[in-house]
Amino acid sequence: MASVLPPLVTTPSLPSQDTIAPPDAVPPGPFSPQTHVYPVQPSPPPELQPNPQPPNRGLRRFLDIRNLLGFLWLAPALALLILNFRGHIIGAGLNCPGCRINPYSTDRVRFIQRLDRTNRNVLGALQFVAKALEVWFMYVAGSFVYRSVLFLSAKDRRLPISLLLVYAEFMDLLFLKDLAVKARELARDRRYAAGPTKPVYPVLFLFILLVAALSIIANLMGVATATLAIPSLQFVDINKNDSLAFRELLASAPPRENDTFLCPEGELTSRRYSCTELAYSSSMDELVESAVSTTWQYRKRALGLVLPPVSREDALSFSLNRTEDDDGDVSWVPNRQLLRDFTVDATNYYHVTYEPDRQDSILYPDSDRFSQALQTQLQRRGPALGMISECQVDREHYIWEIAEDRQVHCYPWVPNPDQGRCIRWGSGWKESPQTTSVEFTMPNITDAEYDLTVTIYATPMARWVLYPCWADGSCPWDQIFEEPAAPNEFNISGPQLTYIYSMPEHTTSTVWCYNVAHLGFADYTLDPNPLTNYLGLVQLSILNGHPSADPKSNNRAVATVHPDWVLAAWSVSPGGEISPTRGSIGRFSEAFLEATAPEREGERINLMFSSVHTWSSAQVLSFINYDTATISSAQERGEQEQRVKDDPLLQSFLPSWATVQVWKFGIESRTSILGVVIMTTGVVIVLLTTILWIEPPKTPTGLVVGALLHSPPQGPVTAENGVPVQAGYDRTTKEFRYNDPGSQVPQMSTVVVSPKP
């Protein structure tokens, strides 16, 4: 590899015309007998006069084939930048952007496999394209370096003549080391100069930095081009709509008129909840039967599992999601109101994929992408209620009369005999407006011939009290209920429902359960393809699995549920009796008898009863409605964003969108952003090269002549300064020759001049 930028060889100045002796008058010199040396006297260097340029010289130089070859590199470079900035979507196939995938075809998988094979071929071809663009840019970069040298030489004649060869070396990364050495030498010469500081030419430092940067850019251009030229398989969001915002969960009030239960007008407000039987009684029975079935599988099969049930709403089905909490597992229940809205999104998908040219509304502007996608997911964000539920067999519970209108009910906690759970009841407590209760009966349809009574208490708080005061009534109840709950009990000490299952004609034992509901938000996801998700099962992705675990939240995310929602879910009026034709009530009675059997005394609640209670309670939470607001202006959006920021547990936007997997250009990744930066730098370099090309600089010959015009160096002859040049004229070859700098020739000012013919 060539050495770094050796300094310009310094030469004497041209002689005047009248000092040059004719060849015949020169005595023999140290060359050959036919060679003569012409002594000349130094004279001031003449000024080089630029050649006159024609008026349209710039246009002619622009149209030069060498300039156009570099300038045309802008076409593919700008095309790649535009494709990536716009995020151009190709579709399912790189060689077939218009190919449509029929999601209902049994040949769909094989068709995708064929596309995959052709996609690999196209990706391989694009790598060759990226390499070609890299080589093309190398030509442009080399031209830029060369033209820069010519341009700078016209501004400063002190530049090393060896810069003319840098364009052939700068692509080698090892050349950066040589540049660094040269820069260090220049800095050292300036620092340790004796006497007046030697001049250091800033343009040389700038040129070194320019060449170093260009070397890095040119070596990275191949990677940058490949990053931008080769599309990637991405998940892209389409049909985005965020014009809805959550306002309020309607759980604390009884069910009101809505399209959930399909009841005649006035039935719900009159609390005649038997009107819901037609729409949802079979759904409740299905959940209870599913609990019995999965429990049996778990008990009898070695590899059996307790699996959650599946229910339906409109065109979709759903199940529970479960997260772990310090106080137990949290079962997250999808909301039926949101599922009905989600069905509209799914219907749009089915319409568009059946009829590709159909557009349902402006809410779905990009639905044509469904048939061009390898995979599709429909998504909505909305509320979901998390439920913590525990049941215990109660052989003996305690009701303490604090005053005529104030009671405390305490229930022993079997897992920890020293602890009991207590609630306040009665109109004398200050929270009495928030307390209410309902009761209904599950009639006997089993051999036991006893009815099962269900009593539900809705209270704003509960406390976990240590033995023995909860068992003898000696606790300071006011103090216990006024103080905050312990941090590890905070999540289950707020508003809740307490269920008491009893069969007084059969046993004094009862089963009590508590249910705590948490408001959370989740992303509902649906794979609408009937071949991969024939049930239309919606998945839940909970955004905050522990919405009120932090005591600083003041438990605001715990939802207060009115017990009338339980009546509506069971299709029974207050104090009424469930229809004896319902199979679920028989399963409840069987589970109750099994749980309270004498041989199970002292045991925790059995799995059968816990399952039927939990899943029937999930049905209750799925019915609860919520209010929304439409965001139609920038001001409303800003206000909603502030509400979400101030209260993220209770406020949220309710966006909907679809996600499709397609081949796409884009700058979503850091590598693609780096590729854009490098490619943009390349565009700038091409434009600068074109400008330098249009501007006619000094020619290489002019640089050599300019070097010869310099005066002899002052001081000793060194490798840095060079030596005076001597030339001889060979009469045989009719040419001038430079002598060996080491020959013993008297120093004289000579110049090589081509003889006239």
C-alpha cells in the first residue's frame, strides 16, 4: 500500500525564454555524449492563465457520460428512501404484490408455502441489487475524492501532489491508519517547531477528515443499501380508530335498559330479571356444566387439567384469562358489550375476504389488506373485570350485635384458624347506603329434596381479624374498620360481594364465598381465520394485571358490584326461585352436599364447588356495561389524555385496529434508520460530485506544471523538501530525461520542455 500523502517535490522556477541556450551550444555533461544539460537562471514564476471556456461548458460537462454515470445513482437511491419513508406495503408475495390469499381455502397453507419459496428467490436477487448499488457508489465516491483534490489544488498550491492517488486507496480501511499518522505528524511539526510556528494548512486537515469519513461511508454503503433494498416481513397496524374513550363502569347500580339482555322495556327497571332467561339461561347452565366436566376430568384422568369454560357473545366466543396475585389468582373476565362491538370488526373482515371489492365504511379504509396478508389479527382495547374469589365451608359463623341497627358478621378462615373475615352490616353504620343484599332460591331437583338458598351481601369493605376477638366479639370494631387494611390484605379488603350458600333443612353448615372485582383494561385479540380459529375465540392481554395492589392507589380500581347483577345473570327476581328446569341448580346442590359432607369437616372447600361458583360469578361480571365518550376534536383528545395521565387505572382510550403480516419497507428499526442516514449522505456526496464536475478545476497536468513553478527550497535538502530537478536532452531519442537525484551534477535550475518538431 502506498505511503501517506508525501509532500510535493519542490522544483525550481521556469527560466525566461532568453536564458535557454540552444542544444549545440551546451558543453558535454555527465549524461551521454549525445546528451546535454541546459543551465538556466531562476526567475519569478509566471502566472498560469486559464484557458477560455465556451459559454455552455458547464452543461456539456454535466452531460459527460462519466458524470451522468454517477448522477444516475440518485434514481435508485431516492427510490429506496421514498419507499422506506412511506412505509410501502408490498403484500404477501414479493414477486406477486397483487396476490390474494383466500382465508377459507383448504389450499391456503400450500399457497403460502409456494409464496415463501418465491420470496426467498426475490430476497436473494435483491442482495445482488444491493451489491451492485454499493459498487456503483464506489465509483461515485472515488470520483468525489479525485474531483475534491483537483478543486482544492486550485485554491491552495501547497497541497501534496500525491493526493491525486488517494481515490485509489481510500476504500481500504487500513488507509485510515495512514491518514491518522499524517495528521499526527502535522500536529507534531507545529507543536515542536523551533522559532516561529511553521504554517499548518487547515485545508489539509479538513481533507484528511473528509477522506476518513468518506472511507467509512463507502464501506458501510453496502450494508445500508441492503437494509433499505430488502423488505422485511412485518406486522402492520391498519384500520386504526381511537375516537372512543372510557368514561365509567356501570357496576354499582342495578342493570338498566340496554341491548345486553334483550328484555322488554321496563322489565329491568322493575327488577323482573326472569326476562333474561331466554337469552342467557342456557349460557349460565353451560358454564356450570363445563365446571363439573373439567373437574371430573381432573379427578379421574392422570393428565387431566382444570380448564376454563368457553362462552359466546354474538359471533365470538371467549374464556377467562388468569394472572397471579399476592392474594390469589385473578380471573379476568371479558366484557360482552365490547365483544358486541368487536363482532362488527369481525363482520367487516368476513365481508371483505368474501367479497374483495367491498368496502363497508370509512371506519375500515384498509380492509383490502386482509386478503394480502399472511396472518391477520383484529384488536380492540376495552375494560375487563378481574375477579378474586375464595370459598370456605363454615361449620359455625358469628354475628355480633354491636347495637340494634349494627352488626358484624365474622367467618372463620380455614387455611389460617387464627384469622377470620368480618364485614359490617346494618343501617347504623356510616357506610350503610353502600350496603345491600339479595336472596334467591335454587329449588331441589336432586334426591336430597332440599332447596339451596343463596344470600348475597354487598359491602364497601371487609377486614381480616386475628383470633380470638372475632370469635368472642371483643374486638374494637370501630378502630378495626377505620384503620387501613394491612398491605398484604389491601387488595381483598375493599368493596366486595359475600355469598352465603345454605341448606337449612338439611345441615347447619354453610359455604361462604367472597368475590372482589377489579377494573382493568385489556387488548382483545381475535384471529378471524376460520381455518385456524373456527370457534372465533377472543384472547385477552391484560395491560395491568395488578391494578390495585399498591395501597397508594386508594383501591379505586376495585369495582363496586351491585348484587342485582347476580339476579340478572341467574334470571331470577329478588326473593324468587330459579326455574326448576335449569340443570345448573342441580349441579350446585350436588357440589354443596359434597362440600359439607361430615367426613370433610376441617378440609378446605372442594374443587367442584369452587369451580361452579367461580365460573357462574364470571358470567355475572361479563354482563356489566360501561359508558363511553366520542372524541371528535383536538381539545377533547387533549382533555382525555390528561385524564388518562392523572388516573390510568380508571381512564383509557378505547382504540380498535387490525394487525396484518405483510412484506413491507420501513424505517422502524435502528438499523434501517442508520441505513437512511448513510444513504442520505451518499445522495449529498453525489450532488457535490456533480457540482465539482460542472466546475472545471485545474487539470492534473496543470498541477504538475504548478509544482515545477515553485522556487527552490531554502535550507538543506531533505526527504520532506526534495531536491532541485535537473533534466537532459537526448539527441538520439529527441526527449528530455530527468537525471538521478543522487548523481554528481552541479545544482542548476532546469526545466523539461518538449522540443519543437
